[in-house]
Amino acid sequence: MSMSVKKRVHVIKRTDGWVVKKEGADRASRKYDTKQEAVESTKSYRQKGHDIVIHKKDGTIEKWAKS
């Protein structure tokens, strides 16, 4: 079996809202109207051992929550 690799999940601002996107994915997993909703939705990823990277509106990193 291959060794499990930790993944990162990003909360990113888009013109029409906030999205949750797994690192390396072509498309966002889901879109939310508010940043708070997007951040709340990442709890299940944290429980699975993913790092959560929350970005500011300008794209810079606001918070990096390591699992």
C-alpha cells in the first residue's frame, strides 16, 4: 500500500463568493456566499487530517491550520 499523503484544502475568494478547493484539484469542491460558511464547511476535512489554508480577499494567507 502507498503511504498516505497529507492534503491541503484552501478557502479562496472568488468574484461570486468563497470556494473550498482541494490543493491540486481542477475545480472547487463547493461555493459559499460568505467566508464564514466556507470555513465552517472545512471541519470535516480537518477531522480527516487535512491542513486548512484560509486566504484573505487579496489571495494572501490569513491562517494555516495544520492537522
